[in-house]
Amino acid sequence: MATQTYDGPILEIDKLSISFFTRLREIPAVMDFSVSVKPGEAVGLVGESGCGKSTVALGVMQDLGVNGQVVGGSIKFKGRDLAQMSDEELRDIRGSQIAMIYQEPMASLNPAMKIGRQLMEVPMIHSGMSEAQARARALQLMTDVKLPDPERILRAYPHQLSGGQQQRIVIAMALMSEPALLILDEPTTALDVTVEAAVVELVKDLGKKYGTSMLFISHNLGLVLETCDRICVMYSGEAVERGSIEDVFDEMQHPYTQALFRSIPLPGADKNARPLIAIPGNFPLPHERPDGCNFGPRCDYFEAGRCDQGSIMMEDVPGNERHATRCLKFKEIDWKAPLELADVKTKGEIGEVVLKMDKLKKYYEVAANSMFGGSATKVVKANEELSFEARESETLAIVGESGCGKSTFAKVLMGLETATSGQVLLDGKDIGGVPIEDRTTQNVADIQMVFQNPFDTLNPSMTVGRQIIRALEIFKIGKNEKERRVRMLELLDLVKLPREFADRMPRQLSGGQKQRVGIARAFAGDARIVVADEPVSALDVSVQAAVTDLLMEIQREQKTTLLFISHDLSIVRYLADRVMVMYLGHVVELGTTDQVFSPPYHPYTEALLSAVPIADTRVKKKHIVLEGDVPSAMNPPPGCPFQTRCRWKPQVDGNLCETKVPPLRSVADGHQVKCHLTDAQLSTMEPVIEINVAAE
């Protein structure tokens, strides 16, 4: 392998500066950035959107477009400066020596070309392999990336595969010519947590097998902890801290790194006693960066006249030349000082049952055309007998992977779909069969939704204030325009947005600010039940904390019932009072947060917990990787819905799992599990997450 002949760093970025040039000005995107990746090493690049992570990756690929330019420093690959190479040399290196895996797998696959042909192209172009050799290599990699039935997949088109399978194909494609450097740009953002765990495991194994060096770009600190040897934290175009995982996670030396950790929920943290601390202020735009330290205006340790003067250089931490920070005061700050506790919040009293679902079923009929074979209709069983209740002031989290029926049940609740059978009772009245156009204004105002992507839910041609007033008009709130305007400004206060935002257009707002407008609109009619569908998954870590805390605060004031749909179990553990775990249309576990997060678990819950990346070096996790994808709701397996992926199945007598759907039974007061395992077998389960030091 080529990596053996060169023993220096595979990638060496030294004092790199990249700018984009517009007609008006030069916009610096990356400044004075240095990082190196040694042979076989994985380095994580962490930061919020807009901090320049992807620009660094595109700089390495020499793919900055017409406006982008390297204006300082150098990028060396195996000791050679990429800027000095001819276009032909770069073409040879890209794809064969340096490969990149993007966030969205479909962007890297040709929809009109079979998978086998796409994979074989790489070694045939770069390494001059024959067609037969390339096909054999493609088959070998299909097995390496753990895809079932490789022959069938090579004959398939991209649209015939699930997201997780597509991402594995893209990884296989990147590894076809055994590159020395693999750049992964948020490779698992679009995937479910259990699929993400399997893909991350795969990348680590393949890195070891092929000796590939990796630059892993992510905003998820937990993922970087699990995949990388070293980490580089970026803020507003600069590296602010660099070191080994242990150095940066346990001995952090930069206020931004500290602020990032304070804004993510760690196991054992209590939402009322120790609320998440959001980073104050907003990320600076590239042409509005402050003087001196870029993080200065948002920093707890800022000192005027010192932190806002001149440029600040990276400095080595005394006693550890591999750990560096860009902070003037790092030697003076007491990094071990306990957090000043914010006001301890008291949880509102959980009240009466507001919403009750009783044996709710939602089936869709799909015309089974020639694509599915036959001419009859097929039934998609999206929800199978959901029964639960939610009380005033309670947060009930609904957890599961894509395709498990979470959003279908939300649509039935909202009236966008009607139930096939069963009841949805709001204050004792059945609304499950009433479509939204037939519901009373009060009913519509009572149940509101906050969506996953704030960019898609606001009208781009209407001011923020107008959009909230429009909701007030629909809910018949306020006698006239003047009263509605007053109420709209109060709603902006409620979601902690400045009142002058009323006259802004959505494009002038950041993602977190848009999500706050969405929340203000949901509460316009004093909603009693708010369905929050993955409300923070599209936002940066520090913004997630602020939006999560905002939802909690509004809930305390308004006594709202919050149905929180998510696949991020760390936020669920922090937020929820009770948790309902769904798999393929079934509720497989339901209980209080403490019950669901400690054994005994449903085997699926156990795997979900193991898949959550946790940004804490003190946490030990049991390692469970689920094989295969969630089956289709159009063709569910017989018996237990989870039996095709369950590691406990061999413990059950006979073929019970394959023939009979288990009953939902109580294993403790208020804790229900849908599983054939006996109480004795469930009692042998060990905790998945263990904290070897009690959380402070």
C-alpha cells in the first residue's frame, strides 16, 4: 500500500486561510487554521454550522469553486503542496488517494445507473483494473460494508435502497481504490440512530482494516468521541482548541469548548436542577467578526481592552505540546470550578388526563401495481393499536426510527389524517375520525405542531409578525388588528425574540430564530397540546439547548402537554417525564423516563440506548449493533415486529417470536413491555449506560 513508503503526516494543513470573493468584498471563511492527520489516525473537526468545517474539506479537495481561494498557508498531502500540483495530478489523487463522503448519500449516486456499474467505475478509471477485477472488488466491499445479498444490490438502482444502505454504498465507493485519506462530512446526519451506530462502527473497522487516515467532520461531540483519536474544535473560521480526545474532553482549555459541553444533556443530568446552559448571543457573520477573539462577545471570561485587541494565536498548553488553545486567559481560568447553578426550576404539577388514545389503528391502502406485483391493493399498517394517555404539564416522548409510525400518529392527532379504528379522546371527546376542516376552531387551536425543519414552515414572502398575526386571525383571537398586534409582540417576548423581529423576513433569521417563530405561532391560540416533531434535530448543539429550554419554560408557564417526537435519546432523557418507544407501528415499551432508561428493557430499547453517542469519557456503554434495516410496513414480519433484528430471540422457547405478536404487559407499575421474554429473563438484563463517576 502507498502509505507504507511515506512516514510523515498524511495531511498537513498549516496556517491555512481561505476567502470567498464577492463583487463587494472579500469574505474570510477560514483563518490561520492548522491541523495534521497521521497515517491510520482519525481526527475529528467539530463546530457549529458556518464555522468553516466544510470549507476546510473542500480546500483539501481543491474544490472551492470560482469564488473561493486559498489566500494564505498551505495544504500538504503526503508532504506535497496540493496548490503546486497540476490539474492532471489533482485528478489522479482525488478519488484514488483522497476520497470524500458527503452528508447526503443521494448527492453522490447517479440515479440512472446501477450500483455495480457506479462502484466498478472507480478502480477502472483510477487503477486501470479490468471489468472482472473491478466486479470482484465491488463484491468484496459489499461484504465489508455488511450489505445483505451483494449480488442483488449490485443490480439495483439507488432508489431501491434505504438511506442506510445508500450511505454504505457511498462508503464502499470511497474505499474502492483504498485511499490514504478519507474525509467524512457529517456522514450520518440523515440516518437513524441505530443505522448511524452501525455506519460509525463500519467506518472505524474499515479504517483499521485498510489503514486509512480520516478527517471526520461533525457537530456531534459524542460521535467524535466514539470515532476519533484527536479532535480540533472550530469557531467562526478558526481552530480554537486542538488535542487528543482525553485532553479536550477532560482537560478543556477554551471557553467555547466548555460552553459547548454545557449546552448538551449528559446522562444523569436533571432538567430542573441543572438546566442546559445555552451560549448567549449569536454566531458572528463572516464580515461582522469582532476585534480580537471571535468568541469574545459570547464569552463568560471576556476582558475588555485585552480580549478585543489584535489577533490571538494558538498556544501550547504547558506540559502537553499536543494540546493547544486560542485563548489569552487559559492559564488564569479555573476550569474545574463548579458551575454556578442557574435558578433551580420547579416542574409544574402534572394534572388531569387531557389526551387519551385507545387502540388507535391507522392503515393506508396502496394500489399494488406491477412494481409491487399483482393488481390487488396492499395495506400499509402504519399504526397498530396505540393506547396511551397524556396529562396536563406532562412531557411524553415518542421515540423510534423512521418508518415506525411516529409522524402518522401525529397526523391523526392533528386531523390531517383520520383513524382507521380506535379513539383519540381530547377531554373525553373522540376526535380521531374528525378531519381538520371539520374540527372546531378551539380544537384546532388546542392541538398545535412544531415541525422539524423551521426553514420549510415559514412563508418566505411574509414578515415574521404578519405570520403570527395570521395564526391569531385563524384562531379568532383579538377583536381587531391592534389587539392582535399587541398579542403578537407578547408572543415574541414569550419565545425570547426581540420585538423588532416582527418586521423582519424569514431569510434574515438564523435556524434557531426561525424555530422560535414556529413555536410562537404554535402557542398563538394558547395551545394545550403541542406535538413537537424532532424540533431541534436541524439545529446546532448550542441552539438546541436554547430551544429545548424555551419549550420547557413555556410548558411551566402555560401547563402545556408536550408530545416530543424524537430519535435523540439524550435529549429525551433530559426532557421527558414518560417515554413511549415505537417500532414498526407498535408501542413496544411505555413507562416513566427512569423506568425506560434502566433495565429491564425491551430488546429494541436496549439497542437504541446503546446506539446513542455520548460526549463523556466517563461513560461506559454496552455495545449492541443492530443488523439490518427496519422492515417495510407494507410487508411486516410475522409474529413480533422486532424478531428479525432481535439478539434475545434465541432465548425464547420454540418459534413463538415468529408466529405470535407478544401482548403489551406490565413489568412494574406504569411500565409496559411488548415482548415474549419471561420476567425472569428480563430481570437478567444489565444496564446499557454506566457512569463510572456520578454525574455532578
